[in-house]
Amino acid sequence: WMNCCTYPIYRDTFTVNPYSYLVFRFKANNPGIWMLHCHNDWHLQVGMALLFIESSQLIKQYYLKNNLTNSIPKQCYHY
């Protein structure tokens, strides 16, 4: 949404065995809100997902610059 050609979307999948975990490192250079999740629907239902926010200040500046603050939910009054 800000500059899709400079920061293309990357899609990667990792397999994590039962009762194990995964440690990964990545370069956080693609501003936005990204969802990390499992591809099993029932895992999502029990909370096995998270949102990763990269460059929250850039996102805020984008919303303010483009007068999009009306689209921010009422719950985010401190935004």
C-alpha cells in the first residue's frame, strides 16, 4: 500500500513438528501489519497466530498524511 514495488510481499512456509518450535530471523523492511499463522484452521481457532507490526510510526504517518484516520476503529482512540 505504501510502495509495493520497493517492498514486495514475501511468502514463506515452515514446517514445525509436534512439541517443537521454530526460530527464524528475517529483515523487517516491509512496513505493514503481518499475520503469522498456522495453515490448520483449528490451530487458528485456538489462538495459534499473531500479528507482527513493522514500522508502526510509518503506518501512523501514512494514515495521517492521507486523512484516513476515520477508518481507524473507535477502539484505537489513542492512535
